[in-house]
Amino acid sequence: MAHVPEAKHPHDAERLLQLVDALAGELRPGAQLRAGLDSQLDRDLGLDSLARVELLARVERTFGVQLPTEVLGDAQTPRDVLAALAKAGRAPRPVVGEGGRQAAPARVAGLPEDAPRLIEVLDWHLSRHPDRTHVTFYRTPDATETLSYAQLAEAGRSMAGALCRAGVGPGDCVALMLPSGLDFFRCFFGILMAGAVPVPMYPPARPAQLEDHLLRQAGILRNCEAQVLITFDTVRPLARMLTGLSPSLRHVLTPADLDAPPAAVAATAADDLALIQYTSGSTGDPKGVMLSHLNLLANIRAWGRAIGLGSTDVAVSWLPLYHDMGLIGAWLGSLYHGCPLVLMSPLDFLARPERWLWAIHHHRGTVTAAPNFAFELCVKRLTDAPLDGLDLSSWRLAANGAEPVSADTLARFAQVFARYGLRPEALAPVYGLAESTVGLCVPPPGRGVRVDRVAPDPMRSRGVAEPVAEGTDVLRFIACGPPLPGHQVRVVDGAGRPLPERRVGRLEFRGPSATRGYYRNPAASARLVDDGWLVTGDYAYLADGEVYITGREKDLIIRGGRNFYPYDLEQLIGELAGVRKGCVAVFGVVDAQSADERLVVVAETREADAAQRAALEQRIAGAAVAQIGVPPDVVVLAPPHSVLKTSSGKLRRAAVREAYLKGTLGASTRPTWLQLLRLQAASVRGHLRGALRWLREHVYGAWVWGLFWLLAPLAALAIFALPGLAARWRATHRLARVFQRLSGCPMAVSGLEHLPPGPVLFVANHASYADGLVLGAALPMPVAFVAKGEFRHNRVMRPLFERMGAHFVARFDSRQGVADVRAMGEIAHQSPPLLFFAEGTFGSSPGLRGFRLGAFQIATQQGLPVVPVAIAGTRKVLPAGSWRPRCAPLHVTVCPPVAPQGEGWHDMLELRDAVRRAILAHCGEPDAGGG
């Protein structure tokens, strides 16, 4: 065991344990529990993140020290806290931000309004003020480091070069599991400059959640098929376990590994993916929101217009960068508008929330965003704290979002900090979701909080928000403002019909920020769209054009013909003696026999006495009757950590409901060593499966190439020996069928009845070098392939192609290409018919590309019908950039001929589009470009 420093005073351990016992007693009144130095803070004592924050605050006050922020996340036992006490100095350190104040930032003329991608946004700033400070990061409470636009660009190019050397190519996903810091920004832009797609992931937070955390992250890695994970030294050994749980993951790197000569910025389009933001979901069904450069910039620009964001603003944030509000709202919004970003670690805020406020003071912060719990924590911890000299008068927008907004919290926050210059109209409840990039609704700046008071009975029975005067029996909802400029919202009923104002229904939206769907999850993507509108999953009503959120659709409980949401009841039950505050989940389950919905309350408690537990159940039932008028059907008193939460502290009600139904609710938390052992075992099993898969794939590849080199000489002999083209085609056709069958790739051919007897042209899609071989096996009649002109200079392929009737055309010489098309037109009526690969080439990304016009010009000029031929599966059998064949099903569809309607330019375009539509319907790939 590692040596633990002794306490500086012999009574320190006793005093510390008294503090732990006092806090545990407040959380669990009546529980007969005493802490020891080796008691686990979470598993044995039930101290969650906020309880640990409170414990460390009391330790600092009692012992007159300031503990390192890391203690909040690293300390697992009171002995760990005692060790930190032994190292801490007795003189408290100054709080961040105290002292002088910085000058306001200089104004920047203009905005990068024409920038199509984030990379051009950075270039725009780089060309005007390369040395302007972009980010100031509090590396410690007393020390900052800065990042300029020039430094960000230089580091990004260097990291892009290293990623390219690691095999990362355009369109690949790269996972980012980094804590808040400047390395995150450098790596993010390095990924973009390599043409790849960043996938932010959150690092492990607490040892008790290690196994669940890494399994969830492995699900994300499998879904996005990331080949590279960028993480930090502390997590790197654990992250290596993910290589066995995610078959695609090949490299686990740190930012220090990404040092290489700068690479040229990869060419990507504005509509290409710039980010995949994974929402909180189950391990088995991760939902990665696909966001393009267009989506991100549309949301950033709309948000900036709505709140009047400019270069003289200063954003101050502690939000984690793996969360969309911190990543997009705080950082990328600041990047675009040229306003400095002041960033600190989330742990710094949780340990001492006053640092957030002092940073606003010191840097003259103007805009911030945070969840509701952050404002509540400031009220709880700082109401009576000495904050002399704090000046919050520069704070003009304090956005409250990402979780249900409490009117009481905002009122208390405004009251407590008014004496420090905070204007109550700066508080702004906002609404957004990852599917809308981040923001969707925001109230007018300076308007302040608007609370709508409605009668409870019409709301619960008919879903009507009838306004009433203030009283004891009212429901209160917060106005989140109108939608962002260029965006629309609507409220619909269960049948999708729009509802009038003050009627509760499903909230839907549309606009330029809307995602195209979830990455590699077509089923979830299909559920996201309703007649062109995107489903938010929230219930809401509109009043005077503003959105009022009433609750999550999945959280709605229907009991006795009345609708209600669990939030207020959970809060009320959490205040009861014996219940762990913030650890209550209320949900409904459908009774299998009666089909009625039963109300279930799960409340964490340490209470062990049977009589006390029975009394607690009665108090919970009474609270439910008082709050909603009906008692719960089931009350479950569960041990700590039964109520599951997301990384940001939100209740995972669906996961709690699932555990309740499976009977696994309250399963004991496994010790860290056992979690690591289970993860290592799972990783080893994954590596073994990967090794077997690698062996199977390479043995199969060797078998296929062996077949090819066995049959290829026979095909060449037939091509050169047989006198007629028809005989040569019959021989190669039969050999190709033998090759296809022995390779194990099943092939279906349909539509051969559409082959016309007279002169025609064939047009096929092109996804792989295997396309020609597959067509040779599928088509019973000879065709003359129109091949790229480079084959003219190939001494081996040219004579084989010519003996099979192929023709060569220039792809890059415009004059020669025109001459080749004219020559093709002269022989178009001859036999065999010409076959064109109209895309001209193929790439690694799936999708049907735009069609070249040569084949359709010949068809319209010669009056020949075109037969579309759709090839499906060859991209999987032999992907671009690889010569290792895979086993996959193949399908060739011969579509009905399409006749040209005239000889003009528009007739040619109509013919091309009709042929392309037919192939797109059968090739099994998405549309990757117009005609």
C-alpha cells in the first residue's frame, strides 16, 4: 500500500470523521452509521458529487485551508482527504480573480459571415488579428495560460499532420476524451484540418462509475467506428481497454503524441460533418447527432444575432467541453464572434463556485451559460460568504439551460447577488437541444425572467394552460423566449395537428441548425422527423410566440386521467428526512393486466430499521397526495446509487425504470478493482474476437486471391485464343460465375427481361474495382466497356480490354474527351452495346456521385435508349484503398430502358436524371451529389 502522509495534528483524523458523520447524518437522519478512515465516500457513506463538494467546503472552513481542486474528484475515502490536509498549507490562497480587473477587449470590425466552415472562420481571424487572445484557461486557481488564434492554427496544422500519419483520412471519426484545457481546442481543430470528424467523449469521473462509464463509451466508439482516441496520460491505461471493446479502435494517443510537420488542410465541404455530438442514451443504442459546418455556423450566427453578441463581449465558462453548451455555445460561439473566452475546470467551479463569479469580476465577463443547479449551488454556498469587492455589473446575460429551470432558484440568485451589481434582467432561461445544434429559443436580452402561472386542474386534465393570479395552488412555467432567427417551432397533438396557443402538445422545430439525423442509426433518425419537422421529445405550449416547456415526453405520467410530470414531486420527496436529496426518481409503468399506468417512486435512503422505513414510505405517499392528489402505487426505498444519473447530473429515469422492471434496482456497486478486472476480461475477450476475425478475414482474402490467380490465366487464354467476341464473352462470363460462387459472395441478378433486342447504351454506377468482374458474371450478353484512357498505356490490360471490345476515353483532357465522345457516337449503333460508368470514378465514402454527360449526349444525338444497371454490394466486397476482399452479398439490377425525349440540352439532362434516379433506387447507397 502506498504511504499516506500523517495528519499535522493528532486530532485531525477525529475532527475530520466528525465532519463526515455530521454530513452523513444530515443526509440520512436517524441512520446508525459511523465513518472510518477507509470508508468509501460514495459506496459506504453515500456522498454523491454535491455532498462531497459540501464536505470539502466544511473541511476547509474547519481546518483553515484550501484543498487542491483535484481532491474533489480523486478522494475516495476520508483517509485520502486527511492526506490532502497534511499537504495543504494553513494560509488560505487568494481566490481566483480577486484584485485588479482587466480592460475590456478591443473591438473587431466585421464578422466571418461568408465563411463556409469552421476552418475558414479561424482563417478569417488569423488574417486580421493573429495574436489576439482567443482563450484564457485557468490551469490552476492562481495561474492562467492563453491561446491566440495563430497558436491555435499552428497547433491544429501540426496535429493534422500527425493524425494523417496515423492513418486518419477525410470523413473518419476521431474520439476526443480530454478534460477542459487548451489541448482540447488544439486537437479539435487538428481533427478538422485533417478532414476528419471530432467526437467528444467525457472522461471517467468517479471510480464507482468506472465500468458503466467505459462500457457506455465503448458503445459510442463502436457506433462511430473511430480508429483513433485522443485522451490524456491519467486515463490512457484505462482507455486502452476500449481497443478490445471497439474493433475499429487502433490507436490511443495523447496530445503529446500529435507532434508532426504541419499538414495541408484537407478539402471538405460546408455540408460535411464537423461534429458528432452524442446524447445521453443507453449503452446499446447510442445516438450521435450529426452536425455539419452549415448547422454549427447557422446556430452560432442566429444565437449571436438574438443576444447581440460581439467582439467586446467576454464569455466566462466552466462548462465541460464534451457538452454541447460548453463546446458550441461557449467556445465555438466565442471563436466566431471574436470575443475572448475565459475557461476554468468544472471541478474548480464545483469545489469553489465563487471562482466563477470572481472570474466574471476580474475579466469583466458579459455572457455566461450554465445549468440550473449551478445557480442553485451559488445561492447555497455563497449567500453568507465574504465576497467583498465583487462586482458583477458587467454581467449582461446569464443563460440558464440544459435542464429544467427553477423560477425559485433564479429569484434567489437575483436577490443574493444584487448587492454585487447583478441586474435581475440579466438572467435568461433558454431552451435548446443537440438536435438543433445547441440553442433553439432565447428571450430578448435584458428582458429578465418571465413566469407564467396557470391553474393546475385544466393543465393536468385537458392540457390547457389557463393563466391565473399568484396563489398557493398554481403551476409555474418559465418562458424560454421565441425561436432563434431563421428557425420555427410548433406544438402538435398526438396526430401531428398544430395546436393553438396555450395548449400543451409535442414541441417540434425546423431550421438551418437542424441535424440530418443520428450517425449510423437509421431507426432513431426516422423517429426524429415528423412531416419535415424535427421532434424534440419535449411537451410545451406557446404563449405570445414564446415557448414554455412543461416536461419531457418520456417523463409524462398519466394517472387517473390526469397528466403530470415528476420534477416537482421528486424535489418534494427529496426534502423529506431520511431521503437522499436529488436521488429520487418518479416514473410510470404500464400494468400488464389492466393496461393502466402505475406510479412508481424510487427514493434512495440509508435507513435500515423496518419501522423507520415503513414510516418513510408513509411520508412519501403523503407528499404525493399533497402534490398531485394521488398516492403512488409503488414506493421503493433503494440504497445509494440506485438512481442513475448522466455525466452532467441529470436523472436517467428510463434507466432507473428499466432496472426496476428487470429487478436489478439497487444492485451493489462493485469495488473499483473488480470493475477494472471485469473490464479487462471484456477487453481480452474483445481482442480474442478481433484476432479471430482478423484471421478469418485474411484467410478468406488469401482464398479469393488464390482463386483469382487460378482462374485469371484461363480467362486470358480464352480471350486470346477464341476467335469471336461472343465466344470470348461466354467463356469469361462462365469463369466469372465460377469465381463468384467459389468466393462465397451470393449474387442476385434481376431485370434481365428488360434487356432490349436492338441497339442501346448501358449506364452503371461505379463503387469498386470489382464492378467490371461482377457485371461480367451478371450479364449474359457481351458489352463494350468504356474505360478510362489511362489503360491505353498499360501493356497487360490494354490487349485484354481491346480483345473484349472495350474503348478508351480521356478523363482529364477536355479536347480529347470531346473527340472520344464523338467517336463513341459513331460506333454506338454497332454491336456490342457500349457500357459507361457514368460517375467516372469512385471513392471510399458511400454514395452515388454526379453523372458525367458523355453517355447521355451520345444517347440523345443517336436516339438510343439507355439501360440503367444498378450494382449493389461491391463497395463492401472490395473497398477503395484496399486490396483485401470481403465476403458480402451482391445484387445487380437491370432497370427498364429510358428513351430520350429529344436532342436538346434539357432533353439530355432529363435523360441523365431519369437514369440516375433508377440507379439510385437500387444501388443501396445514399445520394452523394446531384446530376
